[in-house]
Amino acid sequence: MESNILTVGVPTGSLMEPTIALFAKAGFSISGSSRSYRPAVDDPELRVRMLRAQEISRYIEHGYLDCGITGRDWMEENASDVREVASLSYSKVSSAPTRWVLVVPEDSPIRTVQDLEGKRVATEAVAITKRFFEKAGVNAEIEFSWGATEVKVPDLVDAIVDITETGSSLRANKLRIVDTLMESYPALFAAHGAWADEWKRSKIEQLALLLKAALAARDMVGLKMNLPEKSLKNLLETLPSLRNPTVSPLAQPGWVAIETVIEEKVVREIVPSLKALGAEGIIEYPLNKVVY
């Protein structure tokens, strides 16, 4: 790898759009990603490679990538020797983790993992599933599934281990969750060689900082207002801010300007209270990053 170029793996598939949106909020515009393994990025010190999430940790481990984003589940599935730099709490449609779950048809007599002794289970995450069954002391036949795993029960296998975020697809296919094997968020992983390089480590840490700041801002907004100074004590006792809000005197005597950062869902609840305190010129604005 070139010394002053950081090669970053970005996942294709269901994580591609939310990951590219996260990079954009962090300040990095990735373009042409839907058509190219080598999309453009507006940072001359970055080189982006679009790869399947299942493969990224292996390419990081072998040094083909300096760092990359993939699920912790795929890192564990591959048993990749990589460094986790930052956990990133986002997924395809929400901020909830994805789950690997043991699933059977709704009308199956199987109620626990022990009921699968001697049975056949299909999954894409073979290593994770084998470790789960070994820990449970259950001897089952675990086979790799190339996709469309949910359609294989009950005709081809007795159960499946599949990934879900909301469970809606499983319910639509009349499937029932027996157990949860693991929960997983994406994370930024780095190659040990890249982490040992002073320039690359600094660049990876900068990237991690900006990505985490973009995630921290996801549900937050900025709030500004003017307030009669006599109402300041009441406001400070009730305003749910990250820290004490910034308070600045206005040119008009008896008034102060207030600025703070709060959860977006809280705004609708407190605006009437702010008005009752005499607040004027209330402005809500979006945030791209919040750095703690």
C-alpha cells in the first residue's frame, strides 16, 4: 500500500447506501459506487474499494485494505486478525443492531436449540452457527446456504440461521425465532500493518472521529432562541441539553440569547414550554457532526 494513501473498504449490498450516507455526513463524498469497484471520493488521501461485507475483514487482515467497515459478525465469522477502531451503531433501516437468529417454521415442533439434535441447519454464517451449537452441546449438521435461506425450511432443512433487523421478512415467510446467536453492528476495522504506520494510523483515527461524530448527530438538532433574562433560571432547570446551554447577553437589556443541542424528538415537547417562558425567535437546525 502507498504510504500516504489510505485504502478503505466500504460494503456493498444492504449496508452500501447507509454507509455512503454516513461518509457524506462525515464530510466525504463517494460517487459512482453503484457502478464501480473503485468509486471516486473527494479526499485525495483516500482510496475507496466497494466489496461484499462478508469479504472486507479478510482483505484487511491480508493487507489489501488498510481499513474498512463491515459487521462485527463477518469479522467473527472469518476469525480475522484485525484491529477494531470504532463501533458504528447503524444498520440498513435503523440504528438497531442486526441479529443472527435460529429460525423454524411457525408450526414446527422445535422449541429450543436442543430439539435440533441430529437435525440439519442451513446458514451463510457457518462458523458462528457451529460455535453456537457446540456451546449448546447440540450435534447438528450445519450446511452453507448460498442465499434465499428462508425458503429452505421445512422442505430442505429443519431450521435456518439467518440475519434480521426488524423480523418483518421472517414473519412474512411464516417463520418463528427460536433463539438469538448474536447481535452485530458495523465497525471500522484496521489492518495491524496500517495501524503501525504513523501516518495511516492518524488518518484512520481522523476518519473514525468524523464517522462517530456524524452518527452522534443523527438524532440531534441545534436550538437557538432569545429569552427574557428573568426566565433563564427556569429554562436552565428544564432544558434537556447535552451540557449547559450557551448563554449570551443581547444588546437589548433584560434579554439573553440561548443556544444548545438536544434530541430532535424532544423539540416538539418543549417548544410550547419555551414560548410560555417568553422565548422568541426559536430556531431549530440540523447537525452534521457532534464531537464529544
